[in-house]
Amino acid sequence: MSKLSENKIKKIKEEILSLLYHNNLKAMFTNSISQELIRDEEFVKRLLLELKKEDLVIEVKKSHKGAEYSRRRRWQLSPKALEAYKGLIEQ
């Protein structure tokens, strides 16, 4: 199994952020993101956790009804990342 270069990992993270931006009105589950990007779910989860540390995504731990998820997580762009994307689009 070959390792991905840092450049390729960066591009995949950008794809994740772009996907979340285009679906910003609803948070997405990890498995939905991995299916859209045709990537392994555990790999995508690892990248999402890295993006969370960078304050680019927010982990949603509760359903819209307030029930806490026991195993699943949804993700959405952080306000910081959303503003950055809006700035890029306006240019």
C-alpha cells in the first residue's frame, strides 16, 4: 500500500471543505462524505479530525431533535472556514 504525499492529502482536505461548503445548509455524516469523495471512511474521519483541530470544521454530535449520537458524527464548516470561502468566491 502506498502512502499519499502531503500535497495529495492537502488536496483531499480541500475537497472535503468544498463538499461541506456546497452542502452548508445541512451537516453531513462521515460516511456520506467518504462516499461522495470515493475514499475510505476511516481515512476521511482522520482527515476530518485534523480539520477540526485546525478549526475548519465543526463536529455535530447531536441530531436536530437534540438526541446525542452514540457512534455517528455529522460535520459542517466552521464559521471561520465559511467566511474564508465566501471571501474567495467574492474575489
